[in-house]
Amino acid sequence: MNGSGLSYRWMKLVAMAWLVIGRPAQAMALFETMLRRWPSDAYALASRSHLRNQQGQRDAAIEDMQRLVAAQPGAGAAHWFNLAFLLEEAGRLDEAEVAFRRALALNAKLDRAWYGLGLVLIRLHRPDEALVALKKNTELQPMSPYGWYQLARVQFDRHEPEETKKIIRHLKGFEPKVAAQLERETGLVA
């Protein structure tokens, strides 16, 4: 499809339609056309990055997100979070930490970024910092078991059985399966 005669809004609408009907190759071609015309367009870069990642082209997806945040000085927290997520998946943990922290500097209430930062810090063997990030995640998302689970694991690894038991007791109130899993994994009964 040649998008040279199409307006930006029309191209964006057509690309979304291609995605809705399950035609990612056509959407990708349109994103390529858009980026030839508007090389720093946030929508086209983010969308192409997403498609590239789905197709297993993680490095290319990361490049698109890096290009987006570099070209858009005011890039939102969501773009930094997406970059951090891709970097973490790729095992580029130091870079992921920086990107998660940038996302949080832009939006300190982005609970997913606190969770992602916590996971990265765990993998970097920095449990004290991971604890802080995961506590912030659980403050912002008190009913999500994921942050609580990781927080319990960090407490357990730090040899804090009483803190781990408190979290297990807390989880029993709304996620008994996760609490039971933690009891099995840690040998602690709350």
C-alpha cells in the first residue's frame, strides 16, 4: 500500500484497522511508510516496536523504542516503561533499571514500573533496593498478588521469616492460592 497520498490520520486509522483484522504485515508496511514521512512519530515507532517484538525481533523493537524516547524529549512514562520492559526481557538489566527509573521520574504512580524495577533489582542481586521498589508497587496495587509474591520472596531470601509470614497471611485474605504456593516454596506456615 502506498501511503504517500494519505493524510497522517487516515494512515493511522488504516494501520489500526489492519491490526484489528489480524493483518500485521500490512500494518507494518504502513508504519514503515509513516516513518519515512515522519521519522520521529511516536505512534508509528511504538507500534512498529510492538509488532517487531511480537515477531521475535527484540533488538529491532528496542531500537525503535530508544529512537522514540531520544526523538521525543517529553516522551511519556509509558514509552520509557515499554523500553524498560523490552530491555529487561533481553537481559540488559542495567539499561532496564535506568529506563524504569526514568519512567518513574515521569510518573511515580506507575505501579508496573515499580514492579519491573523490583524484578530487575532482584536479578541484579540488590535485594534491599528491590524491597523498596516492591513495597511501593504493593502500596499502589494492594490487590495484585504479583508484587506481594515477589516481596515475600525477597523477604525470605533476606532471612526475614516473620516478614515473609506477614505477607503470606495478608495474601490468604485475597489470594489463597498464591499464599499456599509461598508456603510450599518457603516451608513457612502462616
